[in-house]
Amino acid sequence: MMRVTGEDLPHRFRQEGYLAIEGFLERETLSQLRAAADLAFEQIIGQTVSLRTAHPRLTWWRLPDGRPYVFKIKPVVDLAPAFAGVAASEDIGFLASSMLSAKATLMEDKVTYKAALADPAGWADLPVFGEEVRKHSDASYFAARGYDRVITVALCLDDCPAAAGALQVWPGSHRRPVRHEPTPNQGPVVPDDDAPDDQAVTLEASAGSLLAWDAALVHASGPNSTDRPRRLLVLGYSASGS
């Protein structure tokens, strides 16, 4: 991985709430993580389809056109040495600790796929949603679990253009009160007047990039309109002792 130093951490992180580093992963590490993500997908989806029972690590739903849609598999660090090695790496630990201003400890891990399945899984009684992840922040969710502050680190395993549902962020929104409105099935979302569309920044990134953001930052992502998954290894870090 790319060596991270204190000078590489832009001061704007604390002001804007996010960070993007292109070329963070070396090619070999990226290849290992992709293979691990493929294997996790094959194992979890294979077991789900063969047993006709949703695996407890799987978050999926049905798209309006009827296709099953895999959003994430969680947790994953225990499924492959490649995941565990990156999650415990010195560079990422230093980065997360610097942003937290405290020693960082891994508290959450997952791979998001944004991938529709060819198998119709007609036996599965799934809720019907679109692909869009609506505007929200995760701080209140983590606070309810006892975590005072969380930094999210996402490693791009694939190219993440806007068409694939790249991450969108609202700079500085972590430093001000933001309203959340309940929804019937998708959790609390941030209303448009608290996070206007014209203030969003789309973090298009190439495979191997690192994205990081404060959990209090408003963020969202659009649908994946490509014919390929948009995989992110997502790692949440909190201050040790939280």
C-alpha cells in the first residue's frame, strides 16, 4: 500500500469531512482483495441460492424489474486473509488514527457490491427498492451502538465512475446539525433542503483508490447503471475504548 505520512493528510478533512487518495493500493493487493470479494460473493450467494435461505451476512432486496440485488456482505474480515491484512494494516491504522486524533480500532467491515443477480430467486420474499442509497449520515446509528465518533474508510476494488453509483458527499455537513426524517423501510434520510443536490461532490475514483469520511457526513450514492459490480471494501474505525 501507499505509505501515508502526516503531511499527506489534508487539513481540509476536518473542514470538509472527507478524503480521497488515488492509487492507494498496490496492484498485487488490489488483485488479492478482488479475488477475496469474488470468493465471498460465490460462497454467500451460492449457499443462499442452494439452501433457499438468505445468509445472515447478506443484505439484498428486489429491484422494481424483479431482479434480486446484492447490496452488501457483512462482516467479511474473517472470510479472507486479504481482508484481514488490509483492515489491520499500518497505513490505514495511521490514517484512521490521524483523523480520529486517537488510536483507531476496527469496529465494522463489509463489502458493498451493487450487483443484480441472474438467478431470479423466485422463492425469496424480498422487499422492492431501487438501487439509490438516499442521503443520510451514520453518526446517530453508531452512537446508538455506543460509538462516539467513527471514520469510514472505503477501498475501491473496481473503477467507481458516476455511472456505477459513485459516492456522493456534502462537504462540511458533519460540522452542523442535520435533520433526519424517518422512512417506512429505508431508515432515516436527510431532506433535500438540508443537503441540496447542487452542493454534492461526486467522488469518482479508479480501482485502488481510498475514500474516507466522517460518519457524521451526509452521503449517498446513485444506481449502478453499468454491467459490472461496484465493489468497495468498507471499514469502520472508532477510537480505542469506545
